[in-house]
Amino acid sequence: MARQKVTISYFEKKVSDGSKITMMTAYDYPTASLVDQAEIDAILVGDSLAMVVLGYESTVPVTMDEMIHHCKAVRRGAKLGFIIGDMPFMSYQVSVEKAVENAGRFIKEAGCEAVKLEGGSEMVPVVKAITDAGIPVCAHIGLTPQTATKLSGFKVQGKDAESANKLVRSAKDLEDAGAFMIVLECIPDQVASKITDSLKIPTIGIGAGKYCDGQVLVYHDVVGLFERFTPKMVKQYVNLAPMVREALIQYREEVEKGIFPGPEHSFVMKAEESAKL
């Protein structure tokens, strides 16, 4: 049976069937196409592109226009996966009205099917307003990179009972506000399990253990293209950076030595035409 376009009801069916949801980040056409060919359920155009693609030190600097630009490219590459656009820092915190407007851009301009935003119970009015406007929202709690400074850095969240219970309450509040899915980042397995058991909507883990309804990782981490650091929660399935670097070195050396291009890479005129030169 041919693969069908992934929808929210597909996620719900997967969870009810006891199957895990798969999600991967992508930021451009070729990557999105590869992720789609791998039949991964959902593509998150994450604000992580600020670091792994644009070279910033954190996710904070990336803009709405940059996110829309990359989402458009992903949309062209992925035909069947469910595409979620990540709302960047200050695109939804200023006001509810601005949040709805920016969320709308992801749907109308970029062709995304949902948006993701960070924050706990304090984001309930924003989530409700965006969903009331007909735009699906994926929530995100635990380690929230946009506010990592407030959290004293990139640290595991919910390690004590008080903060863990706060995460559980936030998850329930966000579900009640209309979120169709929630990302749990860098929290203990036990907390992720409790949240997953308490919700009807799917949970997607990143550094949150195996008890979530699905998993997401950053593409550049998975394939070894981001060398600044490798988070503990990442499993690297291939290390492409050294391979790519070696290919580029070989190309440079062959050009410098006159090896490339060879006859097989060149175009030649017919002899009678060449004689007229």
C-alpha cells in the first residue's frame, strides 16, 4: 500500500496502535526530501537552524523571515511528511495578536501544517488563540533553548519533585488549551512517563527517554554534520563531516594538480568544427 500524507489523525492512530511517532529536523530541500524518502512521519523546521545552519551561538537570533524562508524549502522537498514550523524567539511572546499573526505566516506563506512554540502554563493564552484561529500547535516544555539563559543554561529540567510536578501541570494546561502534540526536552524518564500517561495528546521526546509516544532529533547531529558539540541525548548514526571534508580536500588537490577535470568531465567539438577555430 502506497504511503499516505501524514495528518494529525495519523499521529492519533499511531499512538492508539502502540506505534512510535518519528520526527526529524530539516532546513532545506535536499534534506527534507531525504527525510521524506525515509518515511519519517514529521519534519520539524526547528529554530535549531540558527546554530546548525546559520552558525549562531544560540537559537535566539534567528528571525521570522529566516524561518519562513527555510520552511518554504522544506515544503518543496517533503511531499508526505507532516511539517511543523518552529516559532522563533519573540515571535509569539510580545502579544497574543502578534503570535497569531506570525503563526499564520507559517501556514499561509510557508505551507507548514502546524507551528511549535516553547513554554509552559504561561503560554496557555497564546496556544488557545492560535488553535482558535485554526492553526495546530505543538507545545514544547522542559529544556526550552530560547530561554536557556533563564534556566541557567542547557540543563536537564524536572530533576526534583517540585519542578517535575510543575512540568506535569504545564503539559495538562497546554493540552487543555488545544495543543495537539507536545515536545518534552531534557527531562528524566520518570517525568516523561508520567506526563505521557496523563495526556491524551502524543508526547515527542528529545532527551526524555523511551516512554514518550515518539522521538525527535536534529538532523545535523544524527548524521554527524555539526561538530561544535554532541549532546548526550544524541545517537550519531553516521559521521559525515570527516567524509565530506576528505572529499573536498581531494577535489582541491586534483584541481591544483590538473587532474580534474579529466577527459570524461569535458566536452569536445567535432574535429571539422575545431579546425575552423
